[in-house]
Amino acid sequence: MIPLLKLKGVSKRFGGVHALRQCNFSLQSGEIHFLIGANGCGKSTLSKIIVCALEKDSGEILYNGNPVNFSNPGDARQAGIDVVYQELSLIPDLSVQENMFLGSRNQGKLGFTDTKAQEKICRAALERFKGVVSENLTPDIPVNRLTADERQIVEILKVFIREPKVIILDEASSSLHSTQVEILFNLVRELKEKGHSVIMISHKMKELFEIGDRATIIRNGLTVATVELKESSHEEIVTHMVGEQYFSADKINRVPKDEIFLTIKDLSAGKLKDINLTLFKGEILGLSGLQGQGQSELLLTLFGGHPEYKGDLFLDGKKLNLRSPAHSVRDGFAYISGDRKSYGVFPVRSILENTVLAYLKKTGRKFFSRKSLRSEVLPILERLDLIYDNLDDSISQLSGGNQQKIIIGRWLMTGPKVILMDDPTKGVDIKTKEELYALMKELCDTGVSIIWNSSEDQEILRNADRVLVLNDGWIVDELREDRLSEYELYKAAMA
Amino acid sequence: MKNLKPVLIYVKNPTVIATGIALLLLVVGEFRAPGFAKFSQIINMLTVASFLGIVAAGQNLVVLSGKGVIDLSVGKMVTLGAILGGAIANGMDSGVVLAFMVVMIVTFSVGILNGIGVTLIGIPPLIMTLSMGIVVESMSRFVTGGLAVKGATPIMSTIVTGRFLDIPGIIYIWIVFTVLMIFFQNNTRFGMSLYNMGNNDEAARLSGLNVTWLRITTYGLSSMLAGLAGFFYLGYLGSIYNISLGNKYTLASVVAVVVGGVSLSGGKGGYLGVAVGCILLQFLESFLTVQSIPPWGREVIMGVTLLVLLTAYAREKKLRQ
């Protein structure tokens, strides 16, 4: 039987990074096929290449046995391949109905839209989700008045009403409630019965085994295996995902002091649910799991980004009130983001200015001479082994790694107690990364504690003392010592 | 070629460019109308420029704070400063201190309202400050009650126009003011914060700064400086002849700031450049006057100058990316 859709040797590079290498994938008619893999393995890239939201560098795509070359997602849609994106693509001010028919062909005569006919289809589609969404969800309500899950439902229905031959669901269920997911699955099964095919990207093992026929596992841009789900197991899939077990020979087990530093009790904020954790003095505590499960949000909450949080926090015995970054800085927190451009550097300002602002604020100094600032900054920059010409040079002249060192320097000057790091090594070269790990350990030896979120599983397993795995805003597992492995990590993250 | 690099950086510095053009104008002016570059004439031009210098300082700070904020109420605030000062002092030297205090407090408060509107309420800066300008103009009208307000008191005139070594007081005031501004921008946390938040608002907030409060205060300072300029302007004019006397400062302050190398997107440009920009603008205006170009023609040229500069800077920004 000719597969409905077949990818042969598809590759894609972003700059020097191979996102996909010689990927093969085949989809049968009437099949529900999962794409799974670890963080940044290339799942989303692959799905984008199928509909030509991204252009492939090489390889071939066969559709119904014929090579196709779409030039944009519109072409793919014409051919019957459509995607429900993870990032929402709705227009907030338009109504549900208008959004649903955006980009579809007209329903009426002479090129006019037949709003009556549209409304009928729209109502029928919404009817499917009756009972699991609020009464609010009607064809004429503007999308910006809907909740996140209702928006996702509109997004899903927008694609389903077109009844495409191939439908790609990119983590479409992640923002839905379980009752809503049931209905989504019914829709998927109906399509399947009609002989249509569905590609699903999901991190939930439960869903995978509940509804999937086959799964293709991607690891580091390679399609490593395609398995029949009836004959497979959770363990087999995780093993494919993480590959050869990585044993950290160079892992030195540091022993943090047995002194509780930060206690978080029943913290809820935004996506976070009932977070309970303790951080020891001098400890590097890793946050891991699949990306976007609340790790960044936890760090931001601690840094005063969610003033409406619920829960109790104690640092060094003192109760905290996380109202704003200014409060958190005063309490002894520091925040370092991997997104330096948005949250870190002042690009046209000098190295000196980039280093001192938080320090001046925390120490309450209102006036200064540049000369004395220089002499205060120098020891810190020396400690960071920073190579630069002149303190008055703009920070943009430095490499990403060195910029990140300056940001670390900015916080070291404030004498922080807890450093919050949100994927700090993003875009940093390997040598500097190693220096940063060493620095983190050195800092912790002096009594600072670090909470560290990383999207690079290897680095966190190798360098953190303890790793908490987050899933959908909950802490689902705590890995330590010999359980610090990718296998354990993904087993917990995808349960 | 390598040796040229430092020289090039120097030549591309907006302050240096503005200074060069200002000197060029003096030379050309002297050729076209002998006496244009005479000492007394230059002093006259600097005297007039000093008021704009104080107004533009406020504009400088507001623009620095970033997020595309701007203060288009400064012209009306100059008028308010002059009229309120005149009305309260009521021609008597004994009332000058009180008049000064009231002008400072009132204009600062109005500026705070501008800041609150822009930051907390989220009104676009152009709309907020233009509307506030209209309110302020009505306040000025209310203070005058449609009648003539008493003019400057003797001491006000003396401070502004009284000469020492042939140079009027206002120029000394402006020099001291310039030094203070430069100190403020380079050696205070507030000043440095403005640069940094203008550069990256979110990073500044995450460094523990209260960017909202800083921006509100900056609007307050801008209005207050405009009020201060108006107060001095009254001393210079002696009497108020027109409710629209400050209007020209709105556009002029923006032009001066841009000429001085301040980026309208924030975070870049110091007061020295702005001060030179003010002098350049005054030289240009005087030059055009000597060339018998009527007031409307001068305004056209001012507007075109701003557009040309903005085009040039926009291009530079594109090139950098």
C-alpha cells in the first residue's frame, strides 16, 4: 500500500545547527501517527516542513505517491494537509465565526460570503464541545473574550471543519481539560474512520497509547525508530528518545550543606500548581522536564513577576513577599535569563553601566563617581575571567558568552543569596559554558544557592545536585544521585 | 586606514557635527551680513538659546527614558510658567520666591499627571501630552482672566538680563545648569537608570528598577524645567504680550534633542549635544532672519531640518541591523 505521505531524507539546518538530518517518515491513510522526542529534537521543525511553513534544505516529500513541492502552507492546505499550531493563530478582535472561516474559500455565490451558511457550520462544530466549554462560546463572540482552552478549541475546529486529508496537531491538547481532550479524540477517531490521517505531536504517554496507531521517535534531528504502539511500551519509547544511556563519569557529587535556605509551600501562580520545595544552602537545584511546563514561570514568580501568587515562601527564616523584581532583589534574589536581548543587556550602553545598575539600586547609592565605580567593578570582572578592551566599550561588542558573564557580574555585585537562572547558557559557546558551570559550583561553595532551569538535559543532569521534573505546572519527580539520567527524566516528564 | 578610525568616530559624533555646523553658520553669516559673528551678537543669540536649552533638557530626559515617549506639552508649560510667575509675584520683588515655588510645584504636578497618563493608564504619549497642553493653555488663560498680567519684577529682570563682564545672568545660569545636567546624567543613579531603561525597559525592571515611577518622575521634571524656562523668559521679556509665547518651544525642543544626537527611541544621547543643538538652532534662526526670511519660512525650514535628521537617523538604524 502506498503511504499517503512519505518523507525521504529530509534535512534542515539553522545556521550551523542540524535541526533535521536525513529524516524518513511515512504516514498511512486512516492512521493516527505520533511524533515524539526530547526537547528541541526537531518534531516541530518536521511538522512545519511538511506544510512548507519552513523550507527544507534537501530531501523529498511524496504525497499520494507523487513528489510535491509546496511553496507555502496555503498550497499544502489546498492539497488537503492542514496544521493546528501550538502557537495560536487566531485574530483576537474577530469573532469565533470570522476566525473559523479566515482563509477558507467562500461559502456563497459570486464570491460573497454566505454568513448564514457559515454560522450553521460554526454552530454545528461548536455543538461538539457543548457542556465542556462555557455558554459564552458562540459564533459571534470575539475571540479575545474566550479563555485559553476555548481559543484552542476554536483553533482546532477551524482546521477540522475543512476536513483535511492529513491533519497535524502540534500539542493541541496541552491547554485543554481532560473532558475536552476526550471530545478532541472523538473528532480524531471520526476522521480516521473516514480514512483521513492524523499526525499528533504530544508529550503525554497516556494519549499516545490511548489513541495512537504508530509513533515515530526523533532524537537530535534523526528519525530513530517507528514503532507499532500496540506492541510497544512506555519504557521502549523513552529508551528510543534518550538513546544510549549517558553515564556521567565526570560527575562529581558535591555535598550541599544540610541547611535549608529557601522553603516554598503550596505555591500556585499562573500555570504553577501547589509547588512545594526546599532549597539547601549552596545547592544547585535543577528544573527540568519538557519545555514550557512551568519552569520559567516558577523562576519569574520568585523574581516578583506574579504578584498575585498564592502560597508561603521563607528565605533564611524570613517570610517573603514577592511583589515586584525590586522586592525580590532586596530579598537577595538575582535573575539571569538566556534571552539576554530581552531580559538582560542594555545593548548600546557600556560594560560598566551594564554591570552596576542593580548594585547601585540595592545599595541605595544615588550618586557616584565613575572612577570609584570602575574600581568596584574590576575585582568582579576579574573573577569572571572576562576579556575586554575597555569598560566604556558597548556591551554589544562582546560575544554572547561574555555578555552573559557581565550579567552574572551585575548580580554578583549585589551579593545575592539565591540566583535564579532561566536557561542561561542559551547561545553561549561551549568553552564559556564550561566556565559558567565551574563558576556556578564555585559560587555555591561560597554559600549561594542556585535554581536553574535548562532546556539542555545533558548539562543539567551533569551539573545540578538535584533535579526537579515539572509537568504541566506540577513537580512530578525529584531526581538525585544515580537517578540523574535522561531515561528517568523523560519517564517522569512524559507520564 | 587604521589610524583613521578614531578620527572617524570623532567626526561622526553628533555633538561634534552640530558644533561644526554652528561655527560654519557663524562664518557664512558674517560673510553675508557683516557683524553677524560679533561678540555682542553671539551673546544675544546665546541668551535667546538658553531658554530653549532649559526646555530641551526636560525633553532630553523624557526621550531618554525610552519606549518612544515624548513631551509635547512643554511649549504650553513655558507659557504657564511665565504667566503664573508674573501673576503671583504681581510686580513686587517680595513675591518672587513664592512665585518661583508655585511655578515649580504646579508645573511639576502637571508633568506627573502626564507621566501617570502615559505609564499607568497607557495613553499614547503624543495624545496625552498634546491634550495636557490644551488643558495647560486654558489654565494660563484662567490665570490671566483675559486681562494683562503684571510683568517681571525688577529682580527677575536683573537675574536674567543683568550683565556681568558683558554677559547676561541667564548665560551663567545656563552654564551652571549644563554642568548640573551632565552630572545628573553621568553620575547619578537616576540618570544612569534613564539610559538603561531607555535601552531595555524589561532588563531595567528585572534589575530591580521601578521603571514606571522613574518615567512618571521624568515627566514631572520635564514640565518643571519648562516652567522654569518660562519663569526666566518672563524676566527676559519684561512683560507678557501673548498667550502663545511658549508654543514655539514644543517643536524646537524636539528638534534640538534630535540635532544633539539623542535617539527618539530612547537610551542614547547626552545633554552636551542637546545644548549645542539649541545653540545651532538659534544661530540658524538668526541667520535666516538676517537673510530676511519671514517667520513662516523659518518654521518650514525647522520642520524640514527635523525630517531630514530623522530620516538620516532612521537610515543609520537600519544600517546597524
